[in-house]
Amino acid sequence: MNVKENLVASHSPKMTGVALTLAAAGLLLSSARPAAAQGWEYEAAAYAWLAGLDGTIGLVPIGSGQSVDASFSDLAGFLDFAAAGHFEARTSRFLLVGDVNYVGLGAERDAEVAGATVTVDLDYNQWILEFGGGYRLSSEFDLLLVGRYYIQDLGETAVAGFGSRASGTTYDWGDIFVGARWTRPLGQKWWFSLRGDVGAGGSQFAWLGNAALGYRFSDLVTLGLAYRILSLDYETGSGADYYKWDVALNGLGLVLGFTF
């Protein structure tokens, strides 16, 4: 079994790159305060997307691939490191958005090869980057045009008494999305937001759905809870270079935002 098959067969749940994974859009839990009549308003946020995955991952063009269904709790034990941030700048009519999401997963296994014990370290690193902008039809409704770029790095290091060997493969692609976001204040402190977008490019088809509820502690600090789904249908290569990622990342997210 080669490196890529080993990763899928033994640890396909960790290949989710959960985006512990948004994703991409970074949950879009912006405070969504009405923009000032003039000038720019800015928001920076740190967030965690506690996502699982459901779909199909394939590394050989035979059959339909391997089905995966893993919750966040299934994946948490493989987590090495995760970090995510969202930035937004907006006026009463325009907005700019940027998002960076990274997750690193890993596992270690021992195997017997030619009578010797070999320790194999399996690693998965994923980046989801989002950049774009939009037009604000009102203080509650935004039209969006964004691009997302995905990087998935699969690696394996085998260590034995006679030496070590490392190998890896990187897959990367991008999509363009169109969508909308609706935000509704609920009194003075609470707010509710819905966002959806659809797109394609490197993916045959991709879409995102996000629902968020937030509480504004002050003009500066906002705390939010969201549920998000990011679905990607990507397929590339042939033969030994074949790769399929037809997966929906989904789960709750937490965000701490600062508006200035």
C-alpha cells in the first residue's frame, strides 16, 4: 500500500482538514453592526470551527472512493495545531473580506517491515484562504463576490533503525463564489445572520451555508456562535496521481470579534 492509500485506509477521518476547518469564509461571524454613514469600519476576529466531515475521498480511480463520516470528536484526537482569523472592512455601501484558516493533523503507527519495526508518522495540513468583497444594498443585506483557495498537504515519514524516508503530496485549487448575507439586529445587543454562496472553478461545484447568532458586549467586543457547512466536489489526475475530495465540512463554530 503506498503513502496515499495508507493515509486514506488508516486515517481518512483526519484527512478532513477539519477546519478546526471554516473555513474558508471563517464562519463569517462578523458583528454585522450597521456601517457608519461615512468612512470605514473594521473588524478582526479569531475563531474555531468545530467541524466534522461527511463525503467521499479517493486516491485511486477505482470504484467510488472511500466514504467518510466523522464528527469533530472523532477528529480532535488527531489535532496537532489549528488557527483561524477573519478580517472585514466596510462602509455604508462596500465591504472587503479576508479569511485564513489552518489545521494540522497527525498520527503515528508502528509496522513490521522485513522483520524490523518501522514507525510511520502521517501528517495532514490544510489551508483555506478567502478574499473578496461585496456591495451593501442596505445595512442588513450584502451581495458578495469572493475567491477561496485550498491547500491540502499529505505527508508520511517512516523511521527505522536503518534510516528514515519521507514523502508527500500537495493538492491545491481555487474557486470563485457569488452569494449574499443577511444580518438582523435583535434588540440592542443581539444579532442574527444568514449567509449562502455557490461557486466553481477548481471544484466541479462548491457551496457554503452559514447561520450565526451573536452578542455584542460593547462597541468593541462581540461573541458569536454559528453553524456552517462548506461542501467541495474536487477531482483531479489519473492513475497513481488521481485524487478525489467530495466532502462536506460541517459543524459549530465559536468566534471572538473586535470592531474598531
